[in-house]
Amino acid sequence: MANNRSQEKSAYTDIQTLTWFDRVLPDWMRPYTRLMRLDRPIGAYLLFIPGLWAALLAATANPGVDPLRVGWVVVLLFVGSIVMRGAGCVINDMWDRDLDRQVERTQGRPLASGTVSMRHAALFLASLLALGLLILLQMKPLGIVFGLISIVPVVLYPLAKRVTDYPQAVLGLTFNFGVLIGWAAISEQFQWPMVLLYLGCIFWTFGYDTVYAHQDKSDDAIVGVRSTALKFGDRSKLAIRLSYLGAAVFWFFCLVQLGFSASFFVLLAGLVAILGRMLFQIETTNLDDPADSLRTFKGEQVTGWIFAAFMIIAWLLA
């Protein structure tokens, strides 16, 4: 019976009872990999993708940039996304450990279940933040400034679900600082397209995280956690469509700022392709089915990789 229940849970959540980490790491390390969600990398991918977009678009907008520099920045952004997503998860779980015990999907998290103490979590968080700072210091000065500013919303984000019906908007503001860091690391200066890209990514995150929030809406309503899934209810699909359209509008004007070259038309084709994909995905999603909501949410990384592929082609043409 226990095995059947484990299989049933895996049908609507990506929390697994056994991962490759459990097979290769010593027992004492396993709770920390789960605390920083290494067993579920989708969050790190979605954190990395906006920074990747920014680095590629900044390289297109500034053709004199050394390709090796672009590659190095992309590597730093990728490693930094894993580390800082992990730090964000630790902060979130430190704030939410009491709430997590009341939600079926999150009862097994290390702090909620007691497998990691608050003291050890704090020490682990300090080590992650120190590593994140080391990575950030490899960036250019403006990127470092943006990175330091980003710590404030990262720490405060877990409070959003307690004080507003729109924590997904706060996540959008928090989750996409990689755009500003990545663009500044390439261009070494403030440029308006980076702001437009960032604003578009906020709308994108608002949409896909509203899909994600539908997994927990029943438990959230019971324990008093607020979300756009509960706020919009049956109007959620309309809200998500509008957020995706808003993202596309900001991204379009970002591309216009780059100039009407061959690269622009490649990027425009990519934008049309991902917008069509996002709208189709939400149209075919059953938001009352947690498994379907999770599938659609995780599928947004595909949206990100598709647009990145078009950006690489545009960069090569610049």
C-alpha cells in the first residue's frame, strides 16, 4: 500500500521518495540536497533562462563583445542560478516550516519534518550565500550592484503569500534579477532593452507560477496561504493568457530596441513561436488537475530553451 501511495503522489508532484542523490551521497548530505531542491532542478532552470536570454541579447546588441566573455558569463549565471535558487529555497523553508507541515505536498521537506534543524539550515544558507557572492564578484560592477540588490526581495518573498493575493507578482520581481545581472555583465552599462526584457519576464513568471499555484490551492485555502490561483479562481486561465500577452508585448519592444536587422526577424519569429506555445499550453491545461498543472509549469522551461535557440541564431547573425 505504501508503494501505491508513493506512486500516487509522484503523479501530481515532482517530490520523489528516491533520487540519484540518495544513491550516491552519504546519509548526512541528503537532507541538504532536498533543502536546496537539487532533486527538482526545474526552479534553477527557470531562474537561469532569463539570465541566459539577457546575455545572448546583450551580445547581439553589443557586437564587439568577446564570445569567450559571453560563454563565461553564461556559465557563471548557470552555477549562480543553482546556488541562489538553493539559497532561496532554504530561506523559504525557514519562513514556512510551520505552514509546510499542514500541506500534504510539503510535509516531507527537511525543516518541516525535522530532519534538518534551524541552526544547521542557517549555517547551510550562509555557505550558499558566500558561494553566491563569490560568483557575483566575477561580474562587472553594475551586475554586482544588481546582484546585491536582489538579496532583499529574495529574503522578503516568502512573506508575500501572507500579506498579498499576488505573491506570484513578487516572485516575478525576485526571480528575474538574472536579466539585469546578465545584461550588465555583457554590456557593462545600463541599456533600456534590459528593462523591457526584465518586465516581460515578470509577466511570464506571473503566468507560469499561477499555474504552479493551482497544485496547492485546496491546502492553501485551509491554512490561509494566499495566491493568484485562489484570487482568480475560475478566471485563472484568462489572467494567465493576459500575463503571457503582456510578456510578449514587453519582449517585442525589447527586440525593437535592438534595431531592424536580420537578427530582429529571427528573434521575432522566436517570439511568435513561444507565444503560440504558451497560449496553447494553457488552453489545454486542466487547472483543477494538480498533475496537469505541474506538467504545464515544468513545460515552461521548453519555452525558455526554444527562445534561447532563436537568440543564439540571432547573435551569430549580428
